[in-house]
Amino acid sequence: MSRASSTSYEIGKPRGLCAATGEPIRPGESFIAALVEPAPDPEAATPDEKLDRVDVAEHAWDDGFRPSRLFAYWRTVMKETAAEQNDGLDGSTLLELFDNLEGAEEPRRVAFRYVLALMLIRGRSLKQVGVLDDRPGLLVVRRGDPDEAAVEVDEPELDAAALAGVTEQVRTVMNMEG
């Protein structure tokens, strides 16, 4: 398994403009918040691991628009005030982000999903029900849904610095203090 590299991540707040159409996303409107990887810089000694945020109006997303280099996404509603926009993501939004990363194979996405799962377990949105038999990882279910099948979460190979970087990335998305 590839090692995820360590980095510090910054994820911006909503800009209020649709990346597809350039039209404003007004308070109260649903939209898709997307995290995208920056374009590769062939002259850079190391790749830029900062994730950028772009917002896409729901109608543009439903019509098939996807930003290039899409890393992860979730549906949300444009808040009325800047203070509300800084509230972070609620539990159902974080579960949607977790679900949208299912099947990810790229090391950064695997690491992000794993740390997000750990935080959702700690926050009591997910419950660990076992470990994977054939490789390192967890089996989790949503709390309160006994009929739901267990979901596999692969454990990435992370050193302490890489774990700290991925944890910071997830904390930034969740708008949590260190």
C-alpha cells in the first residue's frame, strides 16, 4: 500500500458562486460543495497537496457538471450569514461525504475516508462492528440502523506525520479545533 504523505490542508468557505455557471448561489439554495486537487505543476519539486473548494449549483451538478480533479463532495445549503457558514458540517453531511468516498483507491482518499470514519465513530454516527479479515481495516455501520449492512473501511499505511496531516484535513472540513 502506498504511504500517504504528510501535509497541512486548507479548505475554503463557500464563495457563493457556481463554478459551472458563474451565477450566484443565494442563501437558502442547495448546492454541491466539492473539494478538488490543484492542477499538477511540472516544475514543482513536490506536488501541491492543498485541496481547493469549489461550489456547484445543484441544477448544474444534476445536469452532469463535475469539476476537474474532483476529490470529494457533499450537498449543502448556502447559509444566510458568514457566521453560519463557519459552523462546520453536520453529522448527516459528514456521513454523505464518507459514503461518497466509498470505493476510493487513491491513497489520499483512502486515508481521508479512514480518519473521517474514526471521527464519525468517536462522534457516535458510526459504530465499529468488526475488522476486515483479509487486510487492515474496519467494519462499520450507522448507529440506529440495525438492518444496514456493514461497510468496509480500509486502513491506510500512515506514519505519524502523515496521520497528523490527514487528521488536520478532516478537522478542517469538519471545522473543528485542534
